[in-house]
Amino acid sequence: MRTRLLPLLIVLMAAVLLALGVPLAVSVARAEQQRVVVDRIDDTARFAALAQFVTESAPDGSRRTATGERLETLQAELTSYHEVYGIRAGVYYRNHVPMANAPTTWFLPREGEGEVRPAFDEALLSRRSHDPQQVWPWQSGRLVVASPVIRDGDVVAVVVTDSPTDAMRARTLRGWLVIAAGESAAMLLAVGAALRLTGWVLRPVRVLDATTHDIATGRLKSRVAPSGGPPELRRLARSFNEMADHVEDVLEQQRAFVADASHQLRNPLAALLLRIELLALELPEGNEEIASVQTEGKRLAHVLDGLLGLALAEHSEADLRITDIGALTAERLAAWSPTADAKGVRLTGHSPPTTGWADPVSLSSALDAVIDNALKFTPPRGEVRVTVGRDGDTATVRVADSGPGLTDEELARVGDRFWRSGRHQNVDGSGLGLSISRALLEAGGGSIAFGHRNPHGLLVTVTVPRSAPRGAPEVSYGFTER
């Protein structure tokens, strides 16, 4: 969940920062250019004031040029201005003839060449030229400002400045870098805050998820530990603990009922079977009705034993310890060999030393049920092969028989309580053996799986973890794996 929530928060924060940063960057660029334009306007106004007195009126009313000290002063000012700032500046009569210019080789360009001529023509209309277009740091434009020289209400000349923009664009770029650095720092702070926020919000969710997994895998006493987070999640954790307590109480009552019922029924059933045995002595030998009653009574006793075993297996605490799975399997193979020989079934195995964390008693019971089931459905001269191995972080015991096997639909149901294949109803059993095996294995973090064996038969895989479960002590074992 965090991998989905965190990118969403980061994208939203980045969008907010961009929404703030882009207008600020544009504002910085415009303010920098406006400052330069204002400076050029002040400069052109000063040059226009000097140029007002360079011309004088002729007797016929026309204007003529004065070549005296005023013109020299204007030229000196323009030359110094160009040398200090690198800005081209000039004062031009209405007929485009320069009154003074710096450098002296700079003249008004022809119509349509650059921005100088349009600014000059606009100033001839007795108004300052419009502000230049915005120049961005990646452009190489120039700033042209033109102001009219007015004397006696007439425009007698125009002052034009043509400024390079390198320094202005550099200052704008530095301002942008400052903004980018501030936005980056704000983004880092926002990401850090988002990490803390998502961690604070999702910590109870992770605890709840882990606890739910523990309960789903059979550790019913797991509970959500008190933790931080929003009040809604804390209330959810308390409600979850209350629900888990209620579910555990209900399951405990169910287990107690099954166990008590099984135990209470066993004594009357044993007495009933004893009376049937005594009654059989009074009847002719080979009476089919008595034999049938005895068979059903023994079957009922077997079912009650299975129910009691299942109730105990589902609610017993596993005594986990590091165990030699190979040695334990070899021991169970030796115990079942006489049964296999009596049925004419070859029981073979390969059980190298392999460590795993398991309850030896529970694992032995589970292996007994699996091997018993394999021998039960394997015909004479068939084979049951048991193989111990390792598969990553787990130790496995595979029991493969050469019986009729199960269909895909039957594989989906095998291991359910009281379920038996319709094709095997004539085989003794209660349908609880594999259910007990599954409960015993899951109590210790193990599992049992069923599959097909080629060309026919059933493959049962018993799995136990090889790594220590949470809370288990680290111990060493006195054998070596090969």
C-alpha cells in the first residue's frame, strides 16, 4: 500500500511546488527585465535632455546643427556609456542622420532589420517606444529602447539604446537556480514528511495484516499490538482483537464440544460393543447380523477417535524444535515396513540427513497418516516411495504411491473433513486422517499438498520450514547435512 500511496503524495506535492515555482520564475524574469528597461529609459531620458540643446533654430524656422561644446559633451557621454556598459547608443535626426553615436560605426538599420528601426519610428510619434518583448535565459535577444528629443513641442531627434542581454539573462538564470534549489529542498522536506506520514498511517495496517496472516495460518492467539496511527485505525485494531477473541472462544467451545462429545460417547460405545460380543456368544457362529453390527460399531469407534484427534490437533500448541527430518522419516518407514510386506507392497525411501523446524510428535503422526493412506490405496506388487529433500527454505517429504490416484476435482477436496472419493467407499477409513495431518503440520508452520504422480497414483508433499520461526531459540544439532 505504501508503494501506491507514497508516489501519489509525491506527485501531488510536486504539482503544488510547480504551480508555485513556475509563476515565481516567470515573475523573477519579468522583474529583472523591467529593471533593465527602466534603467535604459532613464539613460535615454538623460541623453535626450542633453540633445535638446545641441540644435538651434535658423532664421527661416528650420533646425540646424550646433557643432560646439554641447555636441562634444553629448558625444563624450555616449562614448563613455558604450565603453563602460557595452551598450550601443545614438541620437539620430528625423532623417536618420546621426547627431552623435557610440560606437561611431553604428547607424540606424534599414526597414525590417531587427527591432531598432521600429522603436525609432515609434519615438518619432512623440512617445517612448513600447517595452521590448520578454527575453528568456535560453534566448539571445537584445533590448531596444527609444525616446524622443523634443524642443518647442516638436520631435527633433530620437535617442536609441541597444543593450545586450547576457548579464540580465545570467541574473535571471541565477534567480531561477535559487528557486530550483528552494523547490528541491522543499520537495525533499515534503518527501520526508510523506514518508513519516505514510509510515505513521500504515504502521497499524501492517501490524493488522501480519496478525491476520498469523490467525489465518492457525496461530489463533495472535493479536494486534497497540501502536500509533490515526484514531480510526486504532479503533479498528481494538475491534479486530475483540473479534479474534470472540472467534477463538467460539472455536474453543466447538473444540471442547467435539472433544467432550467424542470422549463421552466412547465409554457407552465400548460398553455397547462389549454387550454385542457377549450376545454373539449366545448366537450361532457366523451370524451375519451380529458381524455387521460389530463392524459398524468399530467404525463408529474409529470415527470418534478421529474426531477427538482432530479436535486436539487443531488447538494444540506445537513444540517446535530443530529436527532431523531424514532420520524421523527413516524411523517411520521402518515402522510401516511390516504392514507393507503383509500387503505385498514395496515401501522404499531415500532419507538423507535434512534439518527442519518441526514438532517431532506431530510430524510423526502426519507421516503415519500419509504413509497409511498410500499403503491403503496401493494394490499388491505396487510401490510406495518416500523421498526426503530440500527446496530452498523448506524441507520436504514426498510420498508417492502407485494407486489409482485422484481426478483434478477430487484433488481440490482431498484433505477435507469426512471427505472420501466415491470410488473408494469400500476402503476402510473415516476421512479424517489427512485432515488431522494438515492440522498438525499447520500448527508448526508446515503444509501438505496433493498432486498427480505419473503415470498414475497420488503424490503427497509434506513441507516444514528450515529456518527458525519467530521466537524460537537458536540451537545446534549434533548431525551434519549432506
